[in-house]
Amino acid sequence: MTALWRSVLALLAFALLALSPAKAQKTHIQPKLIAESRAPAPGGATTLALTMTPEKGWHGYWINGGDAGFGLSVEWNLPEGVTVAPLRYPVPEPLILFGMMNHVYEHPYALLADIEVDESVAQGSDLTLSGVANWLACTDKVCVPEKAVISVALKAGDGAVPTASRTRFDSWRAVLPQPLDRTGTWERRGDMVRFAIPLPAGSALEAPYIFVETQNLIDYVAPQKFSRNGDFIIVETRAKGEAAGPVAALLRLGDGRGISVRFAPGAVPAAGEAITGPAHAVDMRLFWTALGGAILGGLILNLMPCVFPILSLKALSLARSGGDVRSAKIEALAYAAGAVVTALLLGGALLALRGAGEQIGWAFQLQHPVSVLALLILALAITLNLLGTYELPSFGGGQALVDKGGAAGGFWTGALAAFVATPCSGPLLGAALGATLVLPAWAALPIFGGLGLGLALPFIAVGFIPALRNRLPKPGPWMDRFRKWMALPMGLTALALGWLLWRQLGSGSQLIWPIVAVGMALVLLAHYGAMQRGDRRLWLLIAAGLLFIVSLGGTVTEVADAERTTTASGSSFSPEALAKARATDKPVFVYFTADWCLSCKANEAGAIDREAVQAAFDKAGVVTLVGDWTNGDPVITRTLAEHGRNSVPLYLWYAPGAAKPEILPQILTPSTLTDLAKQ
């Protein structure tokens, strides 16, 4: 997907450049062509420097721009007898934007090229060089293909180099990577690519990073692991693409220094003593923006349908407090702690699994039938408790709960809210969670914690603002009726989880053990309540408990890895299907969804599947592709990451001939889609 996008971007940029006039025009990166000697000698050589000076906030690209950019090219107009070697690039810097790795220069830099003058050229001949330079200039928000005419006046002479010019060029040569005099080896092992760089043990290596010039080989944004095995530096990173044969790369050593390395296919020694690679400089603006988005997104989650049943539990608990100041504050803090801790644990698990090479994203806990079954049983347990079938101290015991301050009940209610609510990706939350793809763990974890904090903010406000707390109704007989009414949304949640489990497993034999588990859970809870009211048949409780444990074991062994065939409307998404659809030169609409994502289903029912929208799509010939993430899919996970997301929903609109898709809002309306179809 990324390689295709990069190729389309390059073709579009060059097409725009070809159609635009090659006259002097304002560019965001100012080029200038300079010669070390203005009088190169016939039979000799000199060096050219193409200096590039970006405006503040803009950057240019290395020869391999990474996931999105591309390097500079020059169409030379050379006088007879003059040849120009390929441009040599200084050591770039890695820059991650929107989940994509870029190899860039954010400061003035110079590309060097040697020129040779044939000995047949007569002294005094005009050797003026000119050409049209094409490059890509970008900020963190926009990219612009640029071009300019470059030239330098030269005359065949004695080859003299002024001292000031030599000093200037020496400074530029000093930051060029030096060629390594030995060839390394590389190999593909599973989903990893491994490189062996022959570098003596005494070589300084301050901030290693490998820039691979050969395309379609590595996943540029993936972490790089460096280790030393004797006189070899071993580099390991994730593979992406099917490149084979010799490979060219640049190893950054630190302080702007680097070496150019050629690799031949061959065996790579085992990893040795770990070398600390560079931690990508954290974009603090991205961090604070993502943290703010996570807090606000978590706050908005309180309005999402998937969270309402949990809010009903909290409303009941707060009503029990009767306005008691100490109890309300303790319970609010406990609820916040439960939400934040759970969000941190889920985020930490996500980062750990992703660091181990798993292709997963946010809401991974609902992509496995066993996890959904556990939530279903929990929802049933809460529903029966609210109906009064049995009592637990966390939900019953009215005055006793108030006397205890409600800390335990508040904590576990907050934990449950975070566990169930976080799969909903509301406004602002998708981009905030997407930022965790590119931030180090210490910076990503606070963003997950911010989500939990945002989820808890309303209850912190109630607990600590007397004016809000005083508006709560006083305890009374109404509470028993209120409690039973609150069983309704929780029961609906249990039904929704049962439907999700059926969608994940189908209607075959894999449903037998989950049905037995749910049935035994109901028997257990009902008989536990009967025993609280005086029933002495302990054997029934033990028998139901044993059957429940056996059925859980059967579920884990039989259906933990179950997969479901996508049945959504439209065609299934794959990079190949997308490429084929785009080749038709028709608009393409791609949406990524999951059965457990209520906001996804709301958008589908309220916008995508509406008759007017489908009619507009048919009239415009829109090709629709559906990416179903219900049970997890590494291809979809990577595609989400390529667009700066690790959660659903994600909606992409590819206009005919466009270099990249338009990312649509996470809340769709019919007019949004029909207007796009009419363009």
C-alpha cells in the first residue's frame, strides 16, 4: 500500500512538474548551483554543489524518501565534452509524520556531484552548466512538488580553486557518507530483514540508524535493533516488500557522520551484544496534541452508546451516596483510578505485543471470542444483580456501600467502563491513538492514561463540585425501581455481546461450548441468589461450577483462534483489490469496520447503507471496499497504521487520479458521501 502510494505520488508530482513552466518561481526550498572551481581544466575535474535552503518548517528528502517522499533529480543541459556524475547526498534524519517514516533534511544542505572536462576541450571555452531540478518540499501538513532552473557559469581554464571555495566544499564533503571498503551481507528471515555490516570492534557508533536506499525491502517505520558480534554490526528490522539481490544502504554513525554500505545476499551472524539505537526525537507538539485529544476523546466517549450501560451503574452508585461529600469524592477518585489503570494496562499490553512483532491495534481485546465470552458472562452477571437475583457488596448493600466509601465498587466500575468503552473510537480519539504508533512507550502510555482520565472526568466533577453533587436525588424507595430499570441497558449489552460472539464463531459446533458456559453461568448466579435466600443445595452450585469451568476450557481450546468470513456489503479490502479498483479510474470508497464497533455500525446504518447514498454511488460508479477488523487482520492493522490510525472506524475516499486518499470524518452523514460521489 505504501509503495503504491509513494509511486502514485511521484508520478503525480512529475506530471505536475512537466506541465508547469520551467521559469524562475518562488519555491519553499531555494536551490543554488555552485562550482568549486569556475575554471576547470581540460582533462581534469571539479565538484559542483547544489545547495538547498528550506524555509522554516519545510524539509527536503534523501534519495529514498521513505514511506512518502522522493529525492531530487536534475535534467542536465551539458556543453560538449562535460559529464556529470550522480548527486551525492549528506546523511539525512528520520522523521515520523502520521505513522509514516520520512528520510529528510530540515536544515540547509548540499548535494555534491563531480564533473569531468574532456581533454579535447579548448582553453577558454564556455562551459556554462544548466539544468532543471525537480524535488518534493513538505511540511508536517502539506507536500508541494517544486522545480527550478539551475545554472553556473564556467570556462575552461587552469583548474584553480580559491581557498575560500575549497574550505566551503570541504565542509560539505565532510558530511557526506564515506563508502565502506568491504561488502556486507543481508538475509530475510521470516518477517524480519537482517544486515551484517563489517565494522571493526573499535569503531565509534554513537547513534546508529540504517537508511536503506533499495526500495521494497524494509518497513521504514519499524524499530531497528543493533548489536555487535565481533567485527560485525548486526541490524534487525521488519521486512516489507519482495526486493532481492544486492542492497544499498547508509549507516548513520552520529554527529552527522555516516558510511555507505553495499550488501550481498548471504548468511548473517547471530545477534550479539545490544547497541542502543537512537530514540526518535519525540515531537512534543504531537505528544501534547495527542494527549489533549485522548482526554477530550475519552470525555466524548461518555456520550457513546457503548458506554451508557456502564454509566447506569455509576449513576446508581452515585445516587446511593445521597450527596455525602467524603463518599462521593472517594468513589469519584476510585472510579478514575479504575478507568486510568485499565486504559494503561490495555495500552501497555498493546505496546508490548506490537513490540514483539504482533500486528494488532486498539480494541484487540474484542477481537478474540474468548474475551467476548468473558465480557458476555460479566454483563449477564451485572444484569442479574441489578434485577435482584443475587447480591454482591459492590452493587448491593446500600448503606454498607456508603459506609465503606464505595472505593472498591468505584474502582471496578471504572475499570469495566474503560474495558468496554475504549473500543469505541469517537471524534478526536482515532488520531490521538494513532499517535501512539510513532511515539516511544514512555510517551505513548500517558496518552492511553489520558483516555481513561477523560472517561472519568464527569464523575470527578460530580465528586468534587458541590453544585453538581447537590443536584443528585436523595436516597429513597425509588432506588430499587431505578436499579431494576438499569438492568435493561446492561441486558441489551449482553445481547449485543452474544450477537458479536455468534458473528465471530458462526452457527456451527464452535458455539456449543460457549452456550454451555453461558448456561452454567446463569445457573450458578441464580442458585447463588437462591442460597442467599435460604436454599441449602450446595451440590447444585458445585455441579454448575464444575460444568462452567469445563465449558470455559472447551471454549478456549476449540474457538480461541476461530475466524469468520467477512459478510459485509461490498467487496473485501486488500491492497491488491484496492490497486485493481483504482486502476478502473473510478472513485473508490474504503471503510474499515468491526462488529463490536457501535460507532461503525451507526455510520453504516445512518449513512453508508442509506438508499440515497447507494444510488449516488451507483450513478458515479463508486467502487466500495470493506475492511472487516472484527477478529483482527494484520493487513488491515498495517493499513490503519499507514494512515496514522490504530483503531476503527476509518473511511478513505480515493478520487480518480488522486495521489492519496481523503480521510473522511469519523462521524458520517449521507450528504458527506453523496457530495463526494457528485464531484
